[in-house]
Amino acid sequence: GSKYFVTFIDDFSRYNCVYILKNKSEVLDKFKEFVEMAENLTGRKLKKLRSDNGGEYISKDFDEYLKSRGILKDNTIPYTPQQNGVAERANRTLMELVRSMLFHAKLPAEFWAEAVVTAAYLRNRSPTSCFEGVTPHERWYGSKPDVGHLRVFGCSAYVHVPKEKRIKLDERSMKCIFIGYPNGSKGYKFYHPASGKML
């Protein structure tokens, strides 16, 4: 049911945080969530927000929040996306990855949100031309990312069915499609076509 996504990119590390939205009015809440998480993880205060002149960033509530936190606001001039080049390029790269991932996996466009989140996850763990031999994850967290768990988006996977959820002759696994890495847990996210459920 979501229609949009918003990205917040740390300028120092180029670490990219993606939030999926049902409405653009959710941007302020997601920005507050990002600020709390970023300041908690890094121990540093957010100093400036650079954004375009989108209506979601130009509101009394948004301005009041920024003032209350002492965060400077830096809006680009209308119709000059090049002034916000880091974000524009990141969004373009994410969308190119999403198209490629969905096409390769032969999945319909309804899986765009899972593909966007997965693309950002992979991008944060991939080297960037900004920092030779260092990933955004490494600059953000201070440690090299583990990449041993990475899988191909859209690949077939067999998910174990716990014995508590099956009877004697039921199958012990179900064929699913890998669609990403869930936030807040060490595991994988799957789609089960037969039931239409996410696991």
C-alpha cells in the first residue's frame, strides 16, 4: 500500500537510510526517527539538512522541529536538482538498481519497496568512488560490513517450517522467493507465492 520512499544520506559516510511511505506527510516523522537513530549511533549531533523545495520539507511543523533541535535548513533553489547532487544521484542509482533487481527476479512492480530497501542495504555495503576501498557502512559504524550473508534478490529459497506448525506428513519446507533483509533482526525476508504471505 505504500507509494513513496524518502532517503536520508549522511554526507560524511554517504550512508543511505531509506524509509517507505504511504503518504508524503509522513516525511517529518521519518526524519525525526532518522535523527534519533543517527545521533544515538554516532554520538554526534545532526547539524544541517539539505533538501529540495518539496512541500514535505517546507512546513511550519518541519521548521519548528529543526529550530528546536538546532538543525540548520539548507533548501536548494527551485528547479536546480544539481544543488542537491548527492541525494539526486543516490535516488537515481537506487531506482536503477530496483528496476534491474525486479527485472532479473521476474517480480512484478508491487515488490518495489522491498527492492528499494534491499538496494540501499547493498549500496551501504559496497565500495563507493567517494572513499577508496571503504564502504559507507564502514564510515558510519566504524567496522567493515559482513557480506557473507548476502543473497541474490528474487532467488528461490526453501524456508524451514518449524515442527510446531506442521503435522506428521506435512512438508518440512516451503518454496519461497528471497526479497530482502528485515530491519531489526538477523535473518531474511521471503515471499511465499502460494499463500501470498511475507515471511
